[in-house]
Amino acid sequence: MAIEIVDLTEADIPGAIQVIQQAFADDPYFKWVFDAETIWESPAQFNKQRNHDSLAARCRWGINNAIFQVAKETAEKDSSESFPILGVSCWMAPHDASQPESWYAWYQGWVLSFGQFLNNVRYLGHGGLRTNRYWIWKERQQEAQSQIWDDPRGYYFCNIVAVSPEAQGRGIGKLLFETITKRADEEGVKCYLESSKNVPNVQIYERIGFEMKSEMECRDGDDACMLYCMVRNPKAE
């Protein structure tokens, strides 16, 4: 059965969250930022439901503010049958560095922040997120991007690409990437991503045109997480 890539809808959010949580369960950055040594020992460390609600808020924000897409098997014409989410991707569209943030973007960011604040109140905390490590990562990310990003028009920024473990090996990740890279090629715009897995992810991304630009070390005492910053130049027709 064929696979189609479609925009995320409200009805897709539960399935998208399930794919993200499954795909990132063994992600090095995820384990570092949630402190994998104690991740399942206490509800105070990692709260899966808190993580679910946080992702739901970001998905709703992404519907209006990002390129948030899902991969599904194609239904027959006029069929009411629904299919599970097989893959998820979220990209930020390029933003001209010389242009100020719009009031709409500012408002949407405020709505997302307020929603996450309500989650903090509801769950009495961040659900196990090591906030100091999150901000370490944001600082390293800003440093890396300031050195790498040289196109004032901005970049298509890959925030998430995740494929359900049961659906891996079917080319779904490639399809999710191609939806954006084809658009980037048409517009002559670069793409950017960060991967916390060297093998095999870096090699996979290289096959679709990304090049390694920098290695980013996020360190908190003796615990460190490496992220690999990659850029894809637009391809000529």
C-alpha cells in the first residue's frame, strides 16, 4: 500500500505523539536531557503523560506555525477507513534574519509558553526534564548556528523526523525529508538539522545531501551529549 505525506491535523496528534515517544525512547539527547540513569525509577524523574501533554501543546502550535506533517498509508477513494500514523516530521520555515518577528509569531509563541506553564502547574514540575541541560543545549545550539548559518534568508530547520519502529525500513523517513528538500530546491534555500546519533543517522542524512558542518558538545559536569550539525545546499534542477 502506498504512503502519503499530509499535514498534521488535530485528530492525528495522539498518533503523532506515540510515534515521537517510541522513536526517541533511545535517543542520546533524550536520555541526557531527562537523565536516563533514573528515567524510570520515579514519577518525579520522567512523567510520560506530562511529556505527552507537552508534545500535544507543541503539535497544536506546529499546526499553525510550522510545517508539521505525518506519513500514513493511502486510503481507498471514498473510504472512511483510518490508518495509524507511521511517521512524523516538523520543520521550521526559513526566516529572513533582517525581518523582525511578526506580532502573530510573537503571540503564538506566547500561547505555547503559557500552555507549557499550565502543564508545569498541573504536573507540579517539568515531568523530569533537566531544565539546566535544556538551556545548556540552547546555548550550544545558538553558538553553532551563529557559526554555521551564513544565508540571511534563513534555513529550513528540521526539528523532528520520527518513524514508528514497526514502519522502519519502508522509506518513510526519506519521503518525509523529500517533501521539504524538494521545496527547498525549488526556492534555492538551505536546510539544517541536528542529530544526536552519529551512526547510522549521519550517514543516512549524507545520502540525501546533507554535509557535516560542526559537532556540538553539550556538557553538564561529567555527562555530555554530542550533536552533529548538518547543512544541505539546494540542488539545481
